[in-house]
Amino acid sequence: MAKQKGKLVYSTQSGDQRKNSDTPAGPAHSLPPAQQNLKVMRDKKGRKGKVVTVISGFSLTHDDLKTLAKTLKTACGSGGTAKNDDDGQIIEVQGDHREKVAEKLQSLGYKVKFAGG
């Protein structure tokens, strides 16, 4: 049986509660790139063996995160997504593009470290 986290997701009276969240995703304003320490890693867990490049450690507004994700996906010529998870904000780029992503982020002024194996 699945564990309950105490979050109401659906109510018969008011419908889907996820669509009614008033809290913005992410901080109210973005930190400058020089103040952010990002981790770039390759991951394939839970993706049926497909490899993705995961970038984490952002402190950006939702719009800035989406814009940066688009820039990185364009630089790599690949698909991907930007997510606001419980673990924080992450960008996933399809494929193993760690070097390209790190180079692009450094050119934008971010501090980048490689994580994982």
C-alpha cells in the first residue's frame, strides 16, 4: 500500500487541488549566476535505461528556470524538462551532455561541479 504524505490531491467538492495552489514554484527572485553552485550529473535510474543529464542546485524563478532549460536544450540539440521537485529545482536534458551543459553554464557565469560517476 502506498504511503500517504498528508497532501490532499483530489476532493469531490472542489476537484483537483494541485491546480489550485497559490504558492509560486521557486523563489520570488533569482540569485545572480555567480552565487549559485550547480551540480551536473548523468542519471538513468527509473528511466528504462535511458540516459539524461541532470542539473540541480538552482535558485531561480519559475520563468527563469524555463528560459535556462530552453537555452541548454538548444545548445545540446536535445529535448528535456525543467522541474520543481521536493528536492529543489532541476533541469533534465535528454542524453549524456555533461560537458556541453557545463561549458554553456560556465559561459553564462554559473559555478559548475560534476557529481556522480
